[in-house]
Amino acid sequence: GTERVRIRVLQVAQPCRPFTGWAQGGTVESQVLKEQLQFLDGGTRGYYCLGEGTGVVEVGDLLTAL
């Protein structure tokens, strides 16, 4: 669409054992947990952001850096 919203990245959401274990369905082998934590450490886990102005950002929306 044509809506614009300014988003500032406050910080990278660091991966953690409890969330990663939960996302894997509960009890996870230590090697699998280690691999998942390393994968998520590249910023895949997510970011904490702050939106300025109005608008809605949803999963699947295209964001462009200006």
C-alpha cells in the first residue's frame, strides 16, 4: 500500500533457551538447541522496534529502508 510509518530498531532480540525450546515443541536435545540458538543469533529471532506515526505493520508486509 501507500501507508508510511517510521520504525526505529531499538535492539536485536537475542535468542534464549526458554523461547527456543518452546518453539521446538518442548524438550530438545542439547545439540539441536545449540544449533537453533546459533541460527537465531544472526538476528533471525527478531527485533524490538518502535513505530512513530500511524499505520499497521503485519507479518508479510514489505518494509523498505529509506
